[in-house]
Amino acid sequence: MGSDPARALLSERAVLLALILWTGLLGCGQSANAQTDQKDSTGQQASPQQGATDVVRPDPGVEVSTDAQTVELSSETADVQVREQRSSVEVRNAPDTEVRYTPQPGQDLPELPAGAVRADQPIYSAGRRAEPALWALLNAGRYDELQRDIARLRNEDPNWQPPTELLFWLDHHLAEQAKPSAPAVAGEPAAPARPDPYAEALTRAGRQQSRGQPGAALNTLKPWLKTMQARRDASAMAQVGWARLALDQPQQALAAFQQALRWRASSEAAKGELLALSALGEPDPLLAQAETSTQRWPALRKSAAGALRALAVREHQQGDYQAAGRLLSAAQGLSPADRDTEMLTGWNDFKLGDYRQATDTFQALYQAEPDKPSAEGLLQSLEKLGDRGELRALAQAPGPLRDLWRREQAQTRFDQSQFLRAYRLDPSLNPALENIDSPALALGLGWRSRSGDPGLSRLDERTEPLLLASGWLGEVGLSLAVERISLDAGRPDADALLGSWPSRRARQQSLGQFSEWQAARRDNQVEGGLSWMLSLNDQRLQLGNWQLVAAIGQTPTEGALPAGWQGLLGVERRQSNFAWTATFEHLPLRESLLSYTGMVDPVTGDAWGRVSRTGVSLDGWMLLNPDWTLSGLLRAHAYRGTDVEDNFGIEAGLSLARNLNHPDFAYLTLGPALEYRHFERNLNHFTWGHGGYYSPDLDLGVMLALDFQTREAAHWLVRGSARAGWRMQNEAESPWYPLGLPQNGLSAGLLDPGINGTYADSRKQGLGGSLRLEGIMRLSSYWQLGGTLSADYSPQFDEFSGMLFVRRLFRPRPAVFSSDLLSESILP
């Protein structure tokens, strides 16, 4: 029992000793860990001789957070949203955590003179050699000196970068300074924190930028540009770049982004550089930089594609389709294109003349989503390809393409003066087209006078009245013109060379008989002869740009010879830049009474004449460029009549006209014109076998030509042409009787076969000219007033004519068109 207390005391001492030993071992382990941490943070074993200090790091409970700011930019051609991530590192102590810096006992904080380094330290570079001194400044809390020395060392050694951990703790401590300090004693106010004006300026500028105030942000940043340079602050310089880019200062923005990239390469600065190059409109540098940046930062592929496409839009709008194509192709390799970009690609291919590729692009877009933009592209591409069959097939299905095709066809027809077709395709194309297919009935009076010898080449013509009815059977137009015509050649002189009169036996003794014939017979006049013409105009849509015309009728009755038939068949094609017409025709010559209805030989009583021309006419025009138009015509006809020598003649014309664009005219042209006519025989006389029509060996005119027409779809319209210049007219000699004397006159002994003669040739030249005017006026919704006026002057003859008519419409019309002119209604 006595030994138990001693034994208990011994046990207590043993436990106490064991506890002391355990505590000592634990302390040694913590000291060793602290030394190991110091070695890891400085990169070498610290020693008093090297001047290193221990860094007591924050507790593992340190929390790191990133604050993000957003900047939105826009351009005129493409909306580009750029989110700028400017990370400011903020270190907040976890509860019960202390951050402090503890120097080794007995050590002084070293200064950092330029180039100061121990001789026994490893030699790498100026920056690497100075790293221990930089850590010393950090531990001493001399942060401004530390930032200046880092900036200086970066300039001296561009290849050197400060240790990441050094920058981290520097940023951490600067952030701690900006925050209010915790009160030392509960209840006491906290000591005011020292503000960092530079950090505050960056934060304020970021907020201004995010609120859409780039100008204010730039003004906030400008005073700190030198500080940015000194600190080589890439993030802040990029912020300057974003502000300048938002202010449409791409050149300065590019310089800022490139400076930021030189200080510290980042995807955000690279993105800004791409957008600045895009805004500057530099295709080649942008293409090169996009390839380089996306290889280094694959996450930039979408942004780079957006920058490329934004510039492609501007290049396309400025007409550089080659550059736009290269940009679009590069963007497609980086990021799939959206619908708008595919649309742009199609139009760019169209402008480059690759219509097949454009067609494929637009057709794919239209099939995916039938809308108006893709329909417009598909329509124009197929038209350029000339594949109207495919276009017509695609346009049969209801949808935007069909609507656009019909409207485009209607506008084309309207521009080509095919107003009925335009109206049938799209009645809403132009309100002025309303009821353009209305039936109509017209009455009018006309006159014509041609100079010449009385009873021979002279002719006065009256048309009283003119009846013109017109209407439409579907898309086929019909018109019927009925005329009551009176012709008067006047009385021939007693010694006029008419019929076979020059060879009459005892001619001098028969002059009295001739005068009696003149008084008794009026075969040199036509009173109230009827003439008519039925015309057809086929404007079916199935014919496309083609138009067929046909007409049939008869010449005036009550003439010396029975009325003959007249008619024509023509085909016409019109495009926006050319038009031509080919016509086969059989029409009377209305130059004299002999050529028009025939005359009676005063000796034998036989009738002859009534000449018709049968052949083809080609005429057309072509737009050489917006300023010049080339026009021409070619006619070749055979001329035949009753007891008239056959003849053949050609006529040609060529003109080059300057287009004098004027807003009040559908066209207004002025330019030189050349006119030419030639006949095999001269039959411009009035003895047996002649036809009484102008048939020169040479008729050549060099003219100045003016052609015009006022605007369509107006309350009145006038079309006209004027020619003035020098004309040379040569007629060959011709026998009195090209076919010989009439046999019945010889058989009856009325004629002297030994008498014959020759008409001498004729050569004249001088001033010549012509004028053609026709117009139409809207009197009301149901009434129109129209007329024509023409004049010809030449060394050989003069001719004047005119007509006035009034038209009654059966449906109201709001305007008049050139199709309402009389020449468009009566084809010959």
C-alpha cells in the first residue's frame, strides 16, 4: 500500500515527460515546413547572406473571385457583340486568417539599385537576376517601387516576365489597400483605407463603357496612359482599345490592342485587334491575323469569322467582290455561316458573274425557307443564266418566287411598252394601267396633200370620217378601221403626157376632143371610196418577249380599177436593250392617183396603175450603252401594178443617237442619220406602163435626227421625230412607154406606132427635212382626243398630212399611253 503513492507519482511524471517530448517534435516539424514554403516561393534556399525574407502566405481558406464587365460594340454592316473580360483579382481573407510578411530576425531590407546582384548568384538575365530583390520589395511593402522596377526590367529585358506568384501577391496587396481596414477594437471606427486612383479610374471607365459611354470612358483613361505604359498594363490598354473602337476610331484602337498584345498576349486583345482591322477595311492584314490568332486561340474562331464577314459586307457594298469573296471563304472555314451570310455569299457570286453558283446558293436557301430575299436572288440568277424554262417551272408553285416572277415580268413588259401584258400579269403594278384593255370607238377627219403637176403627180386626199373600233378577246387585240376616202389629182394640162395621148394620130387636131374628155370624165378623181383594215395583235403571255401582228383589208373603191387587197404579217421581239420587227407586207402605194387607185387612158379608155409593194421590212434599235442608241431599217420590195412595168427597190437607214436623258421624256435622242433609196427603173411618170410613184436611181440624205416621246401614264402624250439635212435625188431616164403602146389602141388605129420618146434623167440636190408628230390627250375618264401631223420637204416634192379624232372608252381610264396613239391602232 505504501508503494502505491510513489508508483502513482512516477506515472504522472512519465506522462508529463512524454507530453513535453511530443510537443517538441511537433514544433520542429512546423519549423521545417515553414522553411520549405519559403524555398518554394523564392525559387532558392533563403539565407541571411542572400538577403531573402520569409513570406507568410495566407491561410488555405483564401477566396479568389473574378469580376466581369461587358462592352457591346456595333458596326454599320454587322452587329458584333464583344464581351470584354477584364479580370481584377481580389483576395479576401477567410475567417480567422491573417496575412502578414515576416522578415528573418536581424535582417535589413535591401535596396534595389539597377543591376544589383550577388556575384555568386546564377546568371540568366537582368530580370531573372533581380527577382530576389523584387521579392524583398514585396515583403517590405514598397509596392510603388516594385511596380516601377518591374516596368523598368521589362523594358531592359523584353523576353523576361515577372513570376506569376509575385504579380498575384502584388495585386492582392494593392486590393487590400483599397479596402477599408477592420476596426482594431470593437466599437471603434475603422481607419480609412488608402485609395488607389489608378485602379479607381479603370473601374470607373469600365462602368462608363458598360453604360454605352465610350467617350466618357476614354476621357477617364487618358490621364493614366503614362501609368499604363510604365506598368505595361495590357488589360488597361485593351480597355482603351475597346473605347476607341466604340468611338469609330479603328486606327487608334488597333494601335492600343497591338500594344496590349506586345505587353501580354491574350485572346481578348487579339479579338479587339481583329475587330479593329475589320473596321479599318484592311482585307489582307485581317485575313493573315485571323489565321494566326485562331491557331493560337481556337476559341476566337467565331469572333474572327464575325470580323471577316463584317468587312466582307462593306467590301461587297463598295464593289470589291473579289475581296468580299476571299473574306467570306475564310470565314466559312472558321465558323458555319448563318442565313444572312449565305445570302451575302450568293449575291457576291452573282456580282462576280458566277451565276450557277449563285443559283445553287439561293435555291438551297429558298427550299429551306421560301422568303422574298432568297426568291429575288434565285429569280435574278436564273435570268442571268438564261434558264427561263427552269425559272418558269419553279415559279408555278405558289409562293414569293411566283409573285416576284410575275411582278418582274409585268415591269419588264411595262418598260417595253407592252402595257396590256403588264396589266394582265400584275394589275397592281401601276394604277395608271387600270382598264387599259377597255373597248373603244373613235371618229375622225384626215387630210393629205402632195405637190406635183395637176392631173398627174399632184394628189389631195380627204378621209371623212374615220371609224376605228378596238377591243380585246383575252390577250388578242382586234381593231377595225373603216375609211371613206376622196382623192383628187386635179385636171391635167392639154399637152400633159398622160396614158397613150402623146402618140394619138393628128394630136394637134384632137386637143379639142381632149378638153371634151376632161369635162365629160372625172377618172382623175375618186369620190367616197371605201377602204377598210382589220388588224390583229397577239400578246399572249406564252409568247414571252415575242408579239405577232397581222392585218387584212382592201384599197379604196370607186377608183379606175377595182379595189385590191392589202395586208401584212409581222413578228416583233422586244427586250430591255433592243427591239426589232420583221414584217412581210402587201400594201398600196398612196403617192398619186395612178399608183393608188389607177387612172383611165384618155385615148383608149383603158385603166392602168394601182401599184402595190410586196416584200419584207426589217427595223430595230439597240442600246449600245446608257448614252447611245443605234437604229436601222432595211426594206426590199417588188412593185407591181396593172399594165405597169415591174420594178424592184431597196431602202436603208442608219442612225446613231445620243440619249438625252430627261425626266419628262420616255426617250429623247439626237444624232446623225443616213438615208438611202434605189430602184431598178424610174417609173415616176404617167404614160402607159409607168406607175406614177417616186422611184429614184439614188436618193441619199445626210440628216440630223431628233426623236422623242413624253412620259407614259400621263394625262397627255406626244411622240415625234424631226429630220433636217442635205438630200441628193437622182432619177434615171425612162422611155415613154416601158411596156409599149396598148394593143387595142394600135388595132383601132388610134395610136401612131412610130411615135415614142424618152424622159430625160433628173438630178436635184438641196436642203431636205421631215416632221412627224402625233399625240393623245385624256379629256375625261371616258374620252380621249388625238391627232397626227406630218410634213416632208425635198427637192423633188412636198407632202403634208394631218388627222384629228375623238375616242370614246367603255370603261374609265386614269391615263393615256403610247398604245393609244393612232399609229399604234392602224398598223399600215
